[in-house]
Amino acid sequence: MALCATSAWWSSFVRAETPIRVVCIGGALTEIMYELGLEKYLVGVDTSSNFPSMANLLPNVGYARTLSAEGILSMRPTHVVCSANAGPQHVVTILKRNKKIHFSQFDSHHRFEGLLQTIKELAYLFDVSKKGDWLTERLLDEWAPLSAGHGMASGGGKASGVAPKVIFILSHRGSEIVVGGKATEADAMIEYAGGMNVASSLKGYKSFSKEIVIQTNPDIILMTQQSEKYVMAVLKTHYFSSVSAIRNQRFIAIEANQLLGFGPRLPMTVAQLRKAFFV
């Protein structure tokens, strides 16, 4: 994360009694803001910021990867906090260089430890470190039964039983279908839940291939709820009838921000996935 503030800067900011106005870009960051009791400062969010439901009432700056500097600046923010995938880069550069805005960028690196670090830094930024400590302790308590005995503290491990073969398939309004390979949020979630990502030979999100689905023969097909109707339209054809997941109707669909956001619902989501993987 890139923090531009110092304690002295914050003190002068508070003394000036400047109203804090935050534009938050990234669903996980918005969730953390609410968990820390900072929602009163929010004046704008991006399209992924749909939880809690109150966030949907806030002005929207659009999709995180296709931001408009003008749209964000029109909200007169004192702070912009955003995820690592915010873009395009020229917009990020404009925001960073704006001396009237405190710009901070966070990256969870698709790990539980990264989520805890983001909470710590965001709580420090807004001077609510005690609330950050409380949230961290809560999440550690929720994570403990998931990681116990499975080596998850170092990022690996499986739940008891044979790891099911899983493939993650994503579609944006049917215009493009991709699978989640190595070094993706989907890959990390499959790993945390004790599955084996059959697309791990790929890196990043790669274009959907009929052949990879047939050749890897996954036991489970994982997708977002937003993608479900588009993905199912492709998969429910005779071409895929021999695939184990399709033959046995093993489909799992979870809301995109919950599944891929790496926010405070991460332990709950891993537990949900693990239960579904090992039924």
C-alpha cells in the first residue's frame, strides 16, 4: 500500500476541521470502512462496493478498472482509497498528483494475511486503530478453525479427504468467458477451501477453452453469481456432457465481491466453499 500521510499531516488536517470526504474504490475496502465505523465519511464508491447493502445508496464512480478522474474529482474527495487493480493508470497518476487529495492504494495479494495488513493500515490512516485491532482479532478467531492442521498460515493445505478438482469460470455479460489460472483470486480461494485448481497450468485469467474443461474433467465448476447465466448457457450443451461436474450437477455460484474480494467475509466464504467442496 502507498500511504502518503504522516502523523503530522493528520494532526493538521484534524485541527483545520476539514470535512473528511472519502471515495472508496474496491468492494473489500468499502466493507472494511463499514466494519471500522467509517461509513460516515464515504461520498462515493465503485460498482464492486455492493456490501453492506447501504453502500448501494452512495454515488457510484463506475467500474474500478475504467475510472474517470473527472467523475471522482467532482465528488470533492479529501481521500481516495482504492484497490491495486484500480485504473486506468493515467487516472491513478492524476489522483496521486493532486495535492488536495490523500491517495492510498491497497493490495491484499490474495492472502488472508494481506487482508489483515489492509485493515491495520486503513485503521491507522483514519485514526481508528483500536477498532482495527478488534476487527483483526475477530477475523483471526474466525480463521483459526479453518487453518488448524491444514497449513493455511503459509498459504497451503487441504481439508480432510481427497481434494476435488475445481475450475473457476468467469463471464462479463457473456461478451468474454475466461478461466482462473495461477496467481488469481479464484486460485487462492480454491486452494484455501482445499480444492485443486485444474487450470493452474495457466497464469492469470485466460480465455475460455472447451478443450481445457474436457481434458481436466473438473469435479466442480465454480463461478460468480453475476456470471452464472452466461457460463451455464455455454456449459449446458452436449459438447460438455462427459465432464464430471456437469454430469453430477456440481456447480457453485457465489456473489463476485464475496468470492473474489478478499474482504472481511473471507473466513465465512472459505468455510462455505469447503463445505460445498466436501459434501
